[in-house]
Amino acid sequence: MSRARIWWEIGIVLALGLGQSAVYAVVQLAYRLTDETPLGDQTATLNPSRSDREFFDLIYQLLSIGFGIVPVLLVCYLLWQPRTPHLADLGLDGTRPGRDVGRGALLVLAIGIPGLGLYLLGRTLGWFVAVDPAGLDAHWWTVPILLLSAARASIQEEFVVLGYLFARLRQLGWGPWPIIVATSLLRATYHLYQGPGAFIGNFAMGLLFGWLFARTGRLLPFLVAHFLIDATVFVGSPWAAATWPSLFGLPG
């Protein structure tokens, strides 16, 4: 495949998902910074309700999650190999799942605790907007939808940012650290809608994930870690806000 074709392919994949999100995040940050309301008094809702009618809200949520996975299906198609393991180029070979899941759980401690500390510090300094991870009303399906949303975020981001981009940028002759820095910048940029603090935190997370992925070539630990972090935040946020309203409560 020619270099020009690879670049076009990368551009199309990103335009269908995370690259599009990065552009919107930059514009949204500019909007927030030029708004009369201080950044620290603004709120970002990650999983908003999409209808005031419960049945249609559920349908919209499922459609959003389903269509969010389409870029992942595309990169699986593009990197599929006829020989097994079919998705080896993405870092998935189906071996050692137990060890990979365990490593993912350990990553939660390495990322989750410092990330929480950065968020609390950033809220104090006005670097973060107040993040409302679960804007859904309380329905029987709320927790399952939040867990599916966490899975969608994990799969979409790690398949594209780690698996796909590492594979294609290597084909273009990039070395490990240029790839790690570039993918970390992308990861940080599409979180800018949460404020400059989110850029710092996600850039650091990207450097760690990228460095470890470059060393191991295994994607599953990062899928597990990302899912566990998001699932904990999405499902646990109402309890945290009720228990420590001064820390996790939203602006009045």
C-alpha cells in the first residue's frame, strides 16, 4: 500500500470517529473559554438523556452506542488477516486472556487514582468543567446502558488509538516515540471539551498506555482498564456526588 493511500485511510478512519470528536472538542473548548460563565462553573454531561420519553430514550441510547462502534468494525476490516490470529496487527491474538485481564485491572490503579486526584485539583484551579458522567434519568435500563457506554468508549478509543494507529504509523516508518506522542496528543485533544486539565490528564494516560502497548503489543489490558475506569465513573458518580457533594457535586 502506498504512503499516500495509508494517509488517506487514516484520515477517513479518524473523520468517522475520534478525529471528528477532536475537532468538535477544540471548538467546544473555545466556546467555553469565551463564555461569560467561568470554566469551573460549567458542566459537561457525558451520557445525557436523549428524549423525555423513556422508550425512545432507550432506543436513542442503543443507536448511539451501536453506531459508535462502526469505526472499530472498519479498522478490523482494514487490518484483518486471512491467517490466524486474524487481528494480530491490532494486538489481539486470543492467547493469555487471564493475564491480560489482570494487567488491565492493575492499570486501573495506575491511572484511576492519579486521574481522580488531577480532576479534584483541576476543579479547584478551574482547569476542568464539572463532569456529569451519568446524565440519564433513573430507569431499569440506566446501569446497563452506562456499562455499554463504558464498553463503547473503551473499544472505540483503544482499537483506533492504540491498535490501528500504531499499526499504520509503523507502516509509514514512524518510530515508537513519535507514534506514542502523536496518539497521546490525539487522545488528549478529543477530551478538551472537559477543559485544559483533561488534556493534561489524558495526554499522560496516552503516554503510559502507548509506552506499555509498544512494549507488549497486547491490546486487551488497555481495553479492560479503560472499561473499568469508565464503568466505575459512570455508575458510581451519583453515589459519589451524594456522599461528597463538595467534591463531586455539580455547580448549582
